[in-house]
Amino acid sequence: AQAVIRAGLWEQPDQPRAAEPVPGRGPLAGPGIGDFLSASPFLALSTWDTEGGSDTSPRGERQTVARILDGRTLVLADRKGNRRADTLHNLLRDDRIALAALVPGRSGVLHIHGHAAITDDAALLKTLALRGVPPHLALLIDVEYAEIRSGDAVSRARLWSPDVRSGRDSAPDMMAVGSAHLAAGAAESGRASGWLIKLITAIPGMSRLLRKAADRAYVAGLRKEGYDDVRAPAAARRGETRHGQVAESPLRPVRICGIRQETPSARTLVLEDSDTEAKPFHFHPGQFFTLVTDIAGHPVRRAYSASSAPGATRLELTVKHVEGGRFSTHAHRDLRVGDRLAVRGPSGTFHAPPQATEQLVLIAAGSGITPMMSMIRARLSAPASAGRINLLYSSRSPEEIIFSDELTRMEKDRPDRLTVTHVLTGRDGRLDAESIRRWATGLPLTDTAHHFVCGPEALMDTAQDVLRQLGVPDEHMHRERFSGGATAPATQAPQEMRVEKNGSLVGTAVVEPGQSLLDAGLAAGLPMPYSCTVGSCGECMVRVSSGEVTQPEHTCLTPQQKTEGHALACVSCPLSNVTLDIADPTPPGAR
């Protein structure tokens, strides 16, 4: 408990110290290791004895729990409040040591192992002092291995999400539990003290009084060690979405049960439930899911359209590699069958109408085919009375046609239901207004046909203009924007973000260069509302009450919302220190 209180794990994290360059070579000089340790207030330390036993103990500090001396050496203070000497006893017999460090808001875990020595060097201990109080000992660790790994357990537990924490009223009374154990132990040993313990703890309010006494003793002990501003953990804050639900809907843990290479630059991840019996994935054809994973210790969220038909126990998401794309590179280079991820969703309004008799006119370029493939697969599995599908699909070359073989087979098997027209930019040039008009006017269109366009922004604008000229009403036109997350940072320095709700402070976070407002807020455990993460749904809309942000020109925000100072947290980066208000800026249904 003292380590958790020292570390302040459940409090709003302080602004992390800037990591100094690691001197010399070694495992601690690896990518991201120094930054992780400089922000880590808590770790678990494991040592072994000569008889095959082991001990794992927590360590916590208000800021940095372990300090890097050079590329191979780590120093860890052993404060006077540590009344368990198991670690020290073990190290005197076996100098092997291993530790796992955490950073609040991050799901990655830093694993380190090596050999340790105990030191009482006064000069070194003085550099580790808190308010002039040095530790009585320190551990010098010769590091042989250091790596940031994905923390599946941390992700599944949603460790940093305030909305899943138990309140004091629902948590077990540890004084009552401890007293029951003491009484049971006394009874088994035949001591008469068992009935006395039960009698004392049965007095109304006694457990609460004992807990307050223990808390006061903890605080007094920590202050003697040099810790100031020690306080009891704040009650969990439950963030809400625009519609009164918790900020983050439950994540669905999944595992990769298959990977299919569609083209040299596109692969399909086949997902199924990992922790429960397989259940169907229900969604509308054309909707997307948000994939959540951890890359090099950083939580990453990316939205991908489902390419499979709804209702199956396996969900297929097709990922096209984007040069420099963080998740797409990870998906193509690192992910393997058996790896675990999480999904949330479905989300999005880009989906076919429920009336299966209506004609679908689809215009896609590149990976824009993925939501449309879900529509095609679902529609062709429907009764023969379902409406016809016409697809115009632009790709760079024959090798880059995603789902090429399946589209060819489906068109051959169902010529009365599906026609596919391919445009290869290397052979035919890019789709322009004239080629779209020529294709569309050659179709036997019905008045109830729905038109879907997905691809680059310029293509969607062109297609929409052509369809309007041909008399297609706006309510029958649908477009889907594919975006890669936050915009490029306009500043190269971290910026402070203050988050309020109706003017009251919720918390603060530090937005690193290249990080979106949403990612920084979620990493700090703030109740940021969001859904799609790509600027399409508007769920993450916030009001910028001070400071400046940059965001893409084309988002779901209206010109009036932009004028009023609203921004989409998922695709916005700060130009300066900013203050955001996450209160619902409009009445429900007004957006």
C-alpha cells in the first residue's frame, strides 16, 4: 500500500520530467527506455533465494522510481519505510534481479533484468534524498536486458480508466477482512484472543476507526521519509459521453486467428473473441471498428472498416500499409496469428440501407473498397430479390486490386446481381468527372438507388458533384473519409492541456509532439468522450476555451461549430498550451 501511495498511481499524473540523454551504450540506451523510466513512478521487483524461492515487492516514488546512471546502470532507492527486508536478504545470496515498471496511462510494461548490489554510499544516497531525507540504502543494478512490451493484462484490466475503479462503498473493508483472518488464526491455534478480536471488530464504526488510524500512520510514516503532499486516493471519476454513457465503452478482447495477404500492401486480420466463448459481431455493412493495441509502450487506436459480412463469429478488418503509418506498419511487420488486440464499436453512419431491394451504386479507390466489400458480401448472401450492385473500383495496378479474385468470382457467379468495373490508374489514368459521368450514365439506375463513395477527398468531391448533376438527391449520397489520425504537429515541444467540464477542472495532461488531444487525455486517464478516432463521428467534439489547436480542414464539424471554437480531439494537435471543455456543447439531437 505504501508503494502505491508513494507513486500516486490513482491520482492525476504530474507532468513527466524531460528524459535526459542516457550516457554510454547499453540496454538502457535503447529506444524509449529512458523516456519510460523518467515517467515511471512504480515498479515490481523480483529476487530469488538459494532454495528456489522468490520474492516480489513493489516500489513507488512520487516521480521517478528508478534513476539511470548510464547505459547499463540503474539505481533504486530503498527508503526507511520499507520494513520488508526480503529483497535485501535474497540479494546477499543471489544477485539476480528483475523488475517490471509501469507508467500511469500507458499499457506498456518495461521489463528489466540483471544483477544488483546493495550500497550505502553516502554521496550517492544524498542525490536520492527527498526534502533532505536520504534513503538508508540503494540498489545498484547492472542491467543486462531492457525492453518495453505490450501489457495485455494492463489493457484488459483497463487499469488507468477511472470509470472501472471501485468506489469506497463497494470495495471490501480490508480492516474487517484482516480482523477475520486474525480471529480465524487465533481460533485454530487455540488462543483465547480470537473471541476478543471478533468482539472488538463487531463494535459499530470500529473498522472505520481502525482504517483511519492505519491511514494516519501511513501518512505520518511517508512524511518522515520525505514525502510531502501525501493524500488519500481521490474517488474515481466516471467520465460520460455525449449521451450519458461512460467515456469508454467496454473493449472487446480479441485474438488474431488468421491473416490473409490481399495485395503486397494490404492484409486482412481475422479476429475472434479471446477471453469468452465466440459470439457474433453485429454491425451494419459499411461500419467500422476501432482497434486498440499497444506499440512500444504507447496505446494506439485506429479505426478500420469491417470487410466481412455481419453476424459471423469472426470479424475481418483489412489494413492497407501506409508509409510511416504507426499501426499499419505494426500490422504488416509485427502482428502474427495468436496475438491479442481489443476492439470497440461498431461506429459510423456509412452503411447500406436496411431495405435489401434498393440498388447500390459503389465508387471506391484503393482501400476504400473495404466497407463496400462488407456491403457486397452481405447483399449477395441475401435472397435473390435483393437489389443490384454496381461497383466502380480504381486501383494503381492489377497487383494492387484488393479482393481481386473474390470480386471476379462473385461477378461470375452472380452476373444478375453484381457488375464490377475496374479502372487502373497506371493504364487508364485517374478517375475524373468525365469517366465517372460516362460510367454512371450507362447504368440502369432506379430512383431509389443509394450511392456510396469512399476514397481520397478529391475523388469524393468529384463524384459527389457528378452525381448531383445527374439528379441524385443528397439523401441518397453517402461518403466515407479514411484518415490516419492526428495532423502533423505544428510545434516540436510538449504542450500542457487543461481539461474542464462546465468550467470545473477535470484534470491536466501533457500533449507530446505528434500526439492528438484525445490520445494525450486518454493516456492521462481523463474521461475524454470519443468513438471513431478519425474525425468522422463528432463524439469527441470539445470547445477550445483558451489556446490554439490545428485540425484537418475536412472533418464532420460544421462551419458554425468551428467558428464557435469547437474542435475534434481525435484529430487535433495543440499549437500552444490549451484549455478544453468536454461538456456537451449542444442539446442532444441538435448536431
